[in-house]
Amino acid sequence: MGTERMDAVDPPALAVLVVDRIRDAIMDGRLPPGSQLVQRDLAQQLGVSREPVKHALRVLEGEGLVEARPRRTSVVAEVSMKATWEIYEARSCLEPFIAAKVARYPDADRERLATQLTELCDEADRTQDGVELAVLDRRFHTLLYEAADSELMLRFLRANWRDIERVMRRTSSTSWVSVSWREHREIIDAIRRGEVEEVSACSREHVVRAFEWVAESARADAAGPDAAGPDAAGPDAAGPDASTGPVT
């Protein structure tokens, strides 16, 4: 037998990998809201013991993706429409402020940011992959929040973006994707020109319209498969009542 030593297995790395795998399955819908999470079954699928699975479920519970139930059972957490409305209401206040702030930056700074944001839009135009589009969308909004140089607002985005992605998967229609990225370009154009009021209005309309599509899709799901969804209604269809939509 040779004398060369093998690298030791790093248990923490395995634990992180298991967390990532289960989180990814929740985020991409393979484990939809309400799914029961059986440690034995997850361990078999991932080829690991139950201990890293148990650890992963605790971590994901802390992230709000998993709910612990009696008798040591767990399920994938639902994202309620009330929680969704609260997130979008906050965004409808924050994002116009952020966009207006960066629109006041010097010309060179605005141009640099606009170029970076445009590159993301160009990447989105070249793909039909839903997961990649979600990543690009997150990068777009994160870049705007980072440009505003507010750690508090950036923490809000990071804390809530997983729920945003999960509810936006209900509106993964081709129509909404094209509308969303067109609106992104309108925001970029207003930033590039330094139009403070225009970019603030565009940003708010973007968030409000996104919530309308989420709410419309949720209503269609509740009504059953024969109900008309967002594609039938179109992007200009009436959204939720003023009492339930994201308002400032």
C-alpha cells in the first residue's frame, strides 16, 4: 500500500452542500410549498446520512423556507399573499427612492451603472432559461440597491429576495418576462439621462405591475386550470384592489 495520504473529508462542506441542494429544490419548485420533508427520504436521495439533512432543515427553517411541524416533521413553507403584499409594498417605496438617488449621481457614475445594467438586460435577451433569468433579475435589482450605497436597504433586499423569487415563479410566463425586462430598460434609460422623476415613476410602476401579475396568477391558481391566467389578461389587466396592492 502506498504512503500517499488522501485528503480528509470535510464534514462542514458536506453539510453546506446538503443545505444548498435542498434550498435549490425549494427555490426551483421541485419541492413546492406544502411538501412534506421526510429526513429518511431526503437522505436517500442525496446519498448522505440523516444528520446533515437534519442540520439542513434547521438552517432552512431559519431562512423561512421550511416550517417545523409536530412530531419532528417539516414542510416547505408557504409564501402567503399577505407576506407577498408586504414585501412588494415595501419595494414600491424603496425602489423609486433608490432609482431617484442614483439618477442624481454625476454623469460618469450614471453611465457606468447604466452600462452594467444594460449588460444584464442583454444577457436576459439571449436566454430562455427560467433559472438563469431569475439570477439575472436578482443581479439587476441588487446592483441598483448597491449603487444607492445603503446597507440597510440592501439587507432588506437580501432578506426577502428568496420569497420574491418564489412568488415570481407563479408569473414565469413569456409575456411577463418580456414586459419585466422592457421595464428594466426603461429604468436604465431614465437613469442614464438623469431624469429623477421619470425613473422614480418607472420604478414604482415596475414593482406595482409585478405584484399585479403575482396576484392575478394566484387568483387563477385558486380558480382552477380552466381560469384565464395572466397571459390571457395581459400586462395591463387590472391588478388587486387598492387596499391589497402595493401602495405608497
